[in-house]
Amino acid sequence: MSPKKKSEYAVPKLKDFSTAALDEAVKDLLAAVVREAREVTSESDWKIFRDRWMARANGFLTQVNTLWLKAAPKDAKRDVGQRVNEAKKRVDETIAAALERMQTAASASRLDAERIDVTLPGIRRPLGSEHPVIKTMNEIVAVFRDLGYSVEEGPEIETDYYNFEALNFPPNHPARDTQDTLFIANQESKPLRDRLLLRTHTSPVQIRTMEKMKPPVRVVCPGKVHRNDAPDATHSPIFHQVEGLAVDTNITFCDLKGTLDHAMKALFGSSVKTRFYPSFFPFTEPSADVQISCIFCGGRGYRDGGPCRNCKASGWIELLGCGMVDPNVYGFVDYDPKKVSGFAFGMGVERIAILKYGVDDIQLFFNGDVRFLEQFA
Ligand code: 2NL
């Protein structure tokens, strides 16, 4: 039943109150209520339907009362009253039944809509996996954990003090230029040491660690670092580093060599050799670059009848920097350089991942192409 459509039924006045006339009127009334009940399909339909029939003010049953019962002559009242009561009961029942039928149908159709086929295959949710750079970083960290190193992390936004000054880069020292630092804007009103920048290495974490902990210290600091480099096959303005630091009494360059030789064998296979080549860093003295025997040509320098392109026929690949911590650094963290000594090293994670997996473009790590990344899953 459309709620707008007017009912075709109207309660008639009775011409007479004979049994035949009453029968006829009651028959029409019950036929109408049954007809309308059949058309109820929603709760709001049903409410309109109920009110049309039951409303105290002018519902059909009220009209029946007035037009049939009240209008009946005295001597017919008893009989009319009985018929009217019976008819009202039937109307009541019909209206109640309509509600129940409507609710049952609604719940059946809801169940029908929510029906699921449990025999269908499930929705496949592709599993994520570790990014190759993070995977490599974790492998490097694991090698040092096995040697008893702890792991520390620190902020990517650093102060000039932790990124440079405490690492023995004095203000205006030319070594700062080699770091291609990205500075946070509008810091000029602060003293130089408090100005913010994006860390160019994870060394600040080691300074923070030495501020917190007295020697002996053995710590590795993995993390993201930033430099103002134009992206190309070997450069990215965002990359990752693992730096390490060991400070104790009587730590020597021998310890440094042994530790890094072990680490390179753990990462690249027990047949790689290492060699230490003089270098310079502001925070270590002496400093060295560590080279490993070329993993592509086995250190021979030649491969497939020609010069090895990976090591430029030298048989060696430069991989990381290291050195004995410069005594000036201890001055910033309240360590006594007469009592302790130590070594430090730093390596680029992408560079190691590139060599380990034979990747030819660092950008592949950052472009988010799943076809590349899923090879490492
Ligand atoms: C490189 C070279 C290096 C360090 C990092 C370091 C940290 C402290 C004190 C002294 Cl707190 N040194 N770190 C030392 C030597 C080299 O990194 O080429 N990294 C990619």
C-alpha cells in the first residue's frame, strides 16, 4: 500500500440494521482490512495502516462505533454491539498479524542480503615484507649485536652541536662543507650550537650515548640520514647509515681491524679480505677507509676475460670509513682521553645492499616499485 494512496474503503452508513445489512457491512469491512494488510511491506506502511484503522480520533473502528453502534435503534443495539465487537477483534488480529508478517519478511530479506558463501576462496591480502635497505641494516646490526654491542637510536633533526661541534668540526671548518647539510630554516636568531639541521650522519647518537654512559661503551647506531645531494644512480638525499663505537681502556687499532674484518666476513662471506687505507675524518685520528676484496671478481681484478668493472680492475672495493676516536671528541663528553681509547666506524647501508644484491641504481630502493621490492621478500 502506498502511504499516499487514499484507501478506497469508507465506513458506510447503514440503511437499516437488519442481520443481512450488518453481515454485508461487516464482510466489506473485513475484506478491506485484509486487502490493506496484504499491501503492508515496511514498518512505516504498517503504522499508517494501523492508524487508519485504530486512530481514536477518526479511525475506521471509531467510525464503526459512531455510524453502526451509536446510530443503531435501541432494540438492535445488543445484536449490533456483538457484531461490532467481533469485527473489531478480527480487525485487531489482522493488524497484529500484518506487523508480524512484515517483520518476518524484513528479517528474512536482511538475512538474505547478508548471506555469504563460505565455500568461496578468501580475499588474498598480500603480505608486506621488510624493505631491502632495512633488511640489510638489520643484518649489519645483528653482526655487531653478536659481538656484544648494544643498539641506540636518536633524532633525525639535530642541533649543530651534536652533528658537528662535538664531533670536532669547529665552526667554519672546511670539513663541514663536505657534508652537504640540509639546514632547518629561520634558525639564525639562535646561538650556532642550538641551530637545527637534518643529521648528516648518525654520529650524534654516539655522542648522546657517551653523555649518558661511562666507558666501557660498545654501541651501534643505525638510522636515516640526510644530505643535499642530487639523486642519481649512486646518490640519494636520504640514505641510511650504521655507525659503531667502542670505547674502553686499551682499545687499539688492532681491535678495530679485527672487528671490521670479522664484520665484513660475516656480511659478504668468509673468503673476503679487508685492507685499511689511510684517510681523513675530523672525528678520528688516525682514520682509514676499509676496502674489501672485490666480491665480483674474487679480488683478481679481471673477470670474463676483461677488467672487472665493479672494482675498476683494482681487486678492491671501498666500503666504509673508520678510525681511532680523536681525543678532542672525549673532551666534549667528559671522558678522560688519558684513561680511555676507542675506535669508531661508519658505513652506508644502501652501498652495502647494492653490493650484496647486485643492484645497479640506488633509486630503485626509493621508487616503491613492488616488482623490485618483492624480489627481497
Ligand atoms: C663513513 C665514515 C665514520 C665515524 C664515522 C665516529 C663517531 C664518533 C666518534 C668518532 Cl661519536 N667517529 N664515527 C668514524 C669514522 C668514520 O664514517 O664514511 N661513513 C659512511
